[in-house]
Amino acid sequence: MPGKQALVRRPGPRLADGLVTHIDRRPVDPALALRQWEAYVQALRDHGWRTTEVAPADDCPDAVFVEDAVVVFRNVALLARPGADQRRSEVPDARAAVEALGCSVNEIRSPGTLDGGDVLKVGDTVYVGRGGRTNAEGVRQLRSAFEPLGARVVAVPVTRVLHLKSAVTALPDGTVIGYPPLVDDPSVFPRFLPVPEASGAHVVLLGGGRLLMAAGAPRSEALLADLGYQPVVVDIGEFEKLEGCVTCLSVRLRELYE
């Protein structure tokens, strides 16, 4: 299947019951969340991404955050073993989706835990957050799965946010961006650019210098535009109430084709 491929998963009726750990719970509007999700998926499609829906998991409130279920490096899909027990039933349908796309499949096994939101790929460097949802054994198993493929795996402490990618993501040139109060140790990253808002730290690379980012970070949007990038803004406010961000609503599989 040519082109850039993204896995997405429709939010279910129990979305408002999703887990929160580092923020206070606020009411979630499931109908508004569905509209925001549809606009997010359309933004991917508008910028050249083919989208595949993973089968719904209506009994799993957090299943829309599909990135946590699987990590892809080159042509290998590593199935996660979520650190929250109640999220582990999200994984089997993610397996079916990546197998259908032709990926080789590996998996994190007990006692390892790994959430995909803790994995940030910057070229051949794979940063993995060691925090509340990903344990040391999960890091070890990820290293065993990806280092033979040419990855350099770097473990990063995460204590101030849910996942590594709740704190940092990366620009097309490899610069890591983050909101400093949420980043444990910016010196881990060879190039680090601070942004002025927490939600401004999250970008999805759409290709061609275009960055998908949340609507709630206008100063960060202006900063990135001034650096020559083209922000593509979507409102994901209902998902941010559940510690979600633009990265965790999809799994991007560009590695299969580029």
C-alpha cells in the first residue's frame, strides 16, 4: 500500500470515563469529541495520509488514544503492554490492523509494560520514557526489538506528565520541542527548543514542513511559523481533558514506505 498510512480509532461511548493522572478531571462532551476526532482524521487525509480505522473498543474509554497500543519502527510493529491494566484489551485489534498492513509483529511481554505514548522517534534514535506507564523491563524489551533494526534507544526519565510525548515531540530537522516545566531533563536531547505553552510541545509531522498541532497554543504556533514551518491547527480540547494530544490520536506508519 503506497503512501503515508495512519491508524486511528473512533472514540467510544465511555470516553468521559478515561483515565486521568496528572490533571484534575473535567467533564467531557462525547459528541463534541467525536466531531473533533473527525476533523483530526480529515486533517490527516487532507495532507496525504491514508487512514485505517482500528476496530472500535467501546468498553475501553481510552481506546481512541491508539498510539499507546503499538509502536512501529521500520517494518516492525511492537505491540505495547499498557501500564494501566484496564487498557490491555485495546491491543488485540491493533495487532490485527498492523498485520493487515504487512508489518512484522513483536510484543512486550509480562512483566514489561510499555505505552506507545512514551516512545519518540527522531530519525534512528528512539527515545523511550521511563515513567508511570512504562517500566524498566518494557524499555529493555523495546531495546531488544528495535536495536537489531538499527535503532539507538535512549531511556528518558518522565515524572511530570503521563507520557514522554506529553512533554516533548520533534520537528522535521530533529530538534526536540517541549514546555520546560514539564520536561525532566532537556539536556538528554542534543537540540532542544523550549515552547511557551504546554500544548505547543505536541506536533505531528505531516510532511513538507507542515505540523499538525492543537489549537490552544497560539504563541507556539507563531514561533514555529516564524521558523519556516506551516502549522495545521485542529481543536482537540475534549481529548486534552483526558491528557491526550495530537500525537496519541494516531499511529503514523511512514516507515513502511519511505
